[in-house]
Amino acid sequence: MADANISIPAEAHGRLAKAAAAEGLSLRSYLARLAEECLPPAERAELAEQTRHLLHAWNGYDPSEDDMARLDADLDRRLAEAMR
């Protein structure tokens, strides 16, 4: 596999290196794993749609667009509170 060089701020490098070390990984391995787990927006949207269909078939859960917007806003609020 060919390597690539990516320039990022030193602070970001430090955070990523700490996260990698905490999991017992090299930064290279950590970033490779992160890249494998990271889905492009179109794939995330498709996965979300598949999940909605499965939930509806399984237990009838079928949130409206308004429900989803409200739940997204609530999640955003909770994440912002947790980051304080």
C-alpha cells in the first residue's frame, strides 16, 4: 500500500496521536482504521434509510421528517452540553 502525506495542524496531530496511543495503535494504524469506518455522506444517508425501513418492518417505528428534525436538534443540544 502506498503512503500519503497529509498536512494538519500540530494540535490536531497531537490529539490524534493521543487517541491512537490510548487504543494501543500507531497513528498510522489509527488513521487507517478511522478511514475504513468513515462513510461518505451518500453512504450514511443510504444506511440511515435502510435502518428506518428495518425498524419500521420490525416494530412499526416510522418517524416523520419533523420527528427526525426534532430528534437531531435534541442530539445536537446534548452533544453541545457534553462538550462544555
